Amino acid sequence: MASKLFYPIACAALAAFSGAVSAAAEYKIVTASDKGTYFAIGRDLSRLVAPDADIQLEVLPTSGSAANLRLLRNEPGVKLAVVQADVYQGIVDRAITGNADAAALIRPLRVVLPLYNTEINYIVRADSPLNYLHDLRDARINGGLVGSGAAVITHTLYRMMFNLPMPEANASFLSNEEALVKLISDKSIDVVVVAAGQPAPLIANMKPEAQKFIKLLKFDPNHALSKPVLKVYSASNVLAANYPNLLTEDFTTVAVGAFLVTYDYTLKGTVDNFSRFGKSLCQNFAKLQAEGHPKWREVSLTLPNLGAGWSYYGPTAREIRSCQTKKPITIAPTKPAMNCSSEERLLGLCV
């Protein structure tokens, strides 16, 4: 009798054990606003790559790149992050100059894959006298939430162009939506900076009537004030086809690279999961480019040489290197900052 009772109990226990073993790993990826391109990229990885790696990937909206690095470093369950190159490099630079907080933050982080260039959109009122980025010197500028990549870009570009920090009285840190309302209504803001790969949903979803109220500033790479910017950022063409309700012709803005980043995990289970993730990324890459956000068409499965302080994550790198590669490029480190600046506060390294 005992054996008859034991058999179904044992089978149930084995079934439960088997189910536990085969259950998908539950990971999270931190991105940016749920209306932005980073969130769309995370969602594509969640639905087109993670399942074949036996990973259940939850996509989390955040304030942006600087916040993402800290969440990846400290928040349980967060295993992946989308991060702007200049934010990552900014913290690397501070670590090189001896900033202990920056060193502790960046040391265990690893790159999974370079992604694409994120265009930086400077939005002003339609009747604004401003037409180019080099006209921004006395403007009241909203760079986005503290912790966002857009906030870092806004202040970094300003310092590069004008060789001085943006006056605190001219800086605001509202969400894009709040800032756009103020731009048009009480006009307490002159410029709203939106960092998002084109087509950026916030801009692409604007109605044709928006042309009566706003316009986008251009970047002149040949202007003297633009030259320092091109040491870190690149000129990028914004296509009118991506924003047919707002633009009648293509124009040039600035852009910054984006990266998929993780932590230097060493536990066997996590290493195995990420190895499968890298393999699935290779196997499903054509599907990402065909069915995912248009920015995937600018991504290639190559692992370019990285600058000092940057490293690839071994388990994913081994799988990705098995895919077709192209000519590598090098990401050059920026000049280290010597003193605590407004940019360092935006990176979360100073108070």
C-alpha cells in the first residue's frame, strides 16, 4: 500500500522538479521612456530573442542611460541595459581620473553589442530666431530628466560648443512631454532636447498641425563651434520620410552611439543563459531587422574594438563572433574631466 501511495507522490515531485528546472529565467532590461526607441529595442529583444534563450525578459522604462547603469549595477533582476556611449564613456573617464564611485560603477560592466546611432533632436517654437545648434548660447534648454542620456548630451554639447557650462538658470530637467507643453504654452522654455533613434515615436506621432508650432534645429558640421562636438558625437541625417507630418526635407543633426550592456556575471546558470542569449541573437538577427524597430537595420553583428575601460562580456561575445563580422571600428575615449562639473552631477557621480 505504501508503495502505491509513494509512486504518484514521487511522480508529482519529479514533475514539479522538472518544471522548475525548465522554467524560463526571469530577467529585466532597463531602457528609457516607454515612448522612446530604447524601449522599443528592449521590447524587440524580449519578444524576438529572449524566448529562444529560455529567458523571460521584462522591459522597464526608466529616466535614461545614467540611471540604467546604476540600476544594472544595483537592482536585483536587472541583467541588461541600453546605454548611450557618451554616458558610459563619461563614467569611464571619471574612473580613470581617480573617482572611486565611477570606478566601482563601471568596473564590472560589460558590453554585449554596439547598437546604432541615437539622433539628438533640438525642438524650438516655429517662430524662434534659433535655427542651428550653434545659436543656443543664451537659450533656456530642457535636457530631460536627471539621469537621462538626453540631459547628459544637452550639457556636454553646450560645454563643447561654448567652452563653458550651461548656466543653471537656463537649464531645466522636465520630461519631454512637460517641456513641450511649456515650450508652446507659457514659453518659459526655448528648447526641448529629445534623444531618440529615428523615427522617434514622440516626434513621429505629431499631427501635421504641429508645423505651426514647432521646428527642429539643424547642426552645421562646418561651423567653428561645431568642430569640438564632432570629437565625441557624429553628424547624422534626419529623414523627412520618418517625420512626414513635420518635415518637408532632410536635415543634419548630431547623434551618439547606443550599446547593449550587462554585468560581468560568473555564476554558471547566468553564464549559460547569456550564452544562449548570444546564440539566439545571432539566429534571430534577420528577424529583428525585418520585424523590429527600423533602427535594427543600422545594427550589425560585429564587435568593434573598444576604448580603454570598455570590455565585452565573454559568454555573449563568443556566440556573436561566430556570426558574420565586418571591419571593426574604434571608440576613442574622451578627454578626462579634472573637476566635478554639471555633467558629473548628471552622471550621478556628484551631488
